Amino acid sequence: MTDPNTDTLTVLGLETSCDETAAAVVRRHADGRVEVLSSVVGSQIAAHAPFGGVVPEIAARAHVESIDAIAEAALAEAGLGYGDLTGVAATAGPGLVGGVMVGLSFGKAVALARGLPLVAVNHLEGHAVSARLGAEIAYPFLLLLVSGGHCQLLSVEGVGACRRLGSTLDDAAGEAFDKIAKAMGLPYPGGPALETLAEGGDATAFTLPRMLLGRKDCDFSFSGLKTAAARMAEGVTGEQDRRNLAACVQAAIATQLAEKSDRAMAAYALEMEDQGLRFVVAGGVAANRAVRAKLEATAAARNFSFAAPPLAYCTDNAAMIALAGAERLALGISDGLDAVARPRWPLDQAAALASPSHKAGRKGVKA
Ligand code: KG4
Ligand code: ZN
């Protein structure tokens, strides 16, 4: 029997909440040191590209078809077998529930067959720990989580202890990148394509609206920018103009992320009495170089240390899920085989219920 407090944990992570089928093996040593033994990501981009976005039914089927082979590949890359594992961690939400059920069920099967503890991981908690895959970052820290589905500022106090400081009122930053890119005729996924187009563009060539300027909170809004940019895109045809528009969109998104992060840093520093000021950015949009650079400069000006995950762990991957699971196992926390797949699962449930960023639907509050 493993003692999670003193032993090394070797965890298989499984991620199937959107359009990547991923498995990874992560080792967490008793002193907290982290080693990624393997990380395999099977992208479904080709399957969804003709539709310009993720089709949930296609995603779920693709996860079913590949999850076993991807898990095998992750074990092979790590040079291990199922018998070498000490735990299994699977994303249990939030996300496209058909896909989440595939990874979670597979994880339950492995846990049951091998007598291993299971951790039903919140995908957002995975992103929250992802920077710890590349560097030692102590708790607590201020987190900007920017992905295709989420855009939030959170005070991360420890494992599973997050307080929401701000959230988007409409689109997530990645969603804004994707939708504007689509309006500009760029291929899915739009964020990376727009970043490439922006190279050599003049970020001052167009004036885009600056959102929520009068508000003193840490909330975000990208819908006005999205509409304005999409309308501009219709009249922009020359190659250089397209580069310029892409550069302006990227700069506008980076500026808003930096301005709201700056405001959150100011409030956080007061609360922390200037002790241990750490700023972390995570999620797919953290892969964007302009966004990273702007946030790094903002953090430096506020005397915060800055960290972002290695590029491979910004977008969805299973190493971050394995690490989130290992951190829970190290605290003696695991879940039963009756753990449910949750399409919505806010990190700060209390804040999400008290002040939902989106109208709560049948599936519950989003963020
Ligand atoms: O974290 P992620 O893989 O999935 C979610 O949990 O949502 O994030 C995907 C999002 C997409 O919107 C994608 O366009 C965006 O991250 N993204 C980027 C870049 N790479 C990925 N956005 C801007 N620049 C990038 N280089
Ligand atoms: Zn994600």
C-alpha cells in the first residue's frame, strides 16, 4: 500500500474534455519535485477543421476510438506498465460531457482493474497547476486562467482552494481569438493562426474598442471587440492590412488581459501585505507570445514573479491532470468510482453561485 505522504506517486493522467485525447504519466516525489515521464496528445483538429469548430459528437466518438491506444502510448513512452502506477487521475469536467465520460470511465476501469485510487480532476485545476510542470512554484499565487472556455483571475491558496477575483462577462479570450480568426477566414483553431498572421503586422494600424474602461473590477469582456473586429475584417483584403488587423486584435486582447491582471495584482498585493507575490498565467492563450510578454512586463512592474507553463502544457494536455491528481493524492484525497462527469464545474463554486458570470443553465453555473 502506498503512503501518499512519504512515497513517490506515479500517476496516469487522462484528458478528454474537449478536442484532445491525452494521456500522461507524472511522477511526484515526496519532496514535491515533479517529473513528467510522458505526455501524449492526440489532436482531433483534422476531424473538426471542416466544421470550423469542435463538434461534440465527433469529439466523443474520436475519444472512444483512441483513448486506450493513447494511454498505452503514454505508458510505453514512460517505460512503465499499468502495474507501476500508484494512482489514476481523469478529467471529470467541466467540458463536453460526452468526451469527459470517455476519459473518466476509462480511468475508473483502470482504477478498478488495478486497485488504484482514482482522482476525478477539475480540468481548470489542471490548468491551475500546469505551470508547476516546468518550475517550482509555491502556493499561494495569483492566476490568470485564459483558455478557449474560460477567462478568470483567481487567488489560488492551495490544492482545490481558489477564490475568484474576476471573470469574463461574455466570451473567453481564446473564444475571441477563435471567432475573430474565423471571421478573417483563418483555419480552426484560430488562436495560433492569428498569432502567425500577426507577425510583421502593425499593432497601431486600426483602432479597436477598449472594453469596460470605466469599471474598477477585474472582470473581462471581449464581445464588443469581437463584433468590431469581425466587421472590420469584411473590408480588409490586402495581405499587409490583414497582418495589421491580426496584430491589432492580438494587442487589444493582450492589453485587456494585462490591465485586468494589473488591477488584480494591486488588490492581491494589499491583501498579501506584499509577501510572496507570484503571478501565473495558464491555459491555451498563455501560449501566445504577445500575451505572455505583456503579462510578464505587468508582473515585473508590480514586483510579482512571473510564471507560465512550458508551451506544450498551455493547451490541453494530460500531464497537468496527472499532476493535479498527484497533488490531491499526496494530501490523501481521492474519489469513489461513482464520481460523476460534470459539464459545468466552477473552481470557486461559492462565487459562481453568488454572482454567476453567465446565466445559470440546466447544467448549473459556468464560472
Ligand atoms: O486550454 P485550451 O487548450 O482549451 C480549453 O480548455 O479551452 O485552450 C484552447 C484555446 C483556443 O481558443 C485557442 O485558439 C487558444 O487557446 N490558443 C491560442 C494560442 N494557442 C492556443 N490563442 C492565441 N494564441 C495562441 N498561440
Ligand atoms: Zn483547457
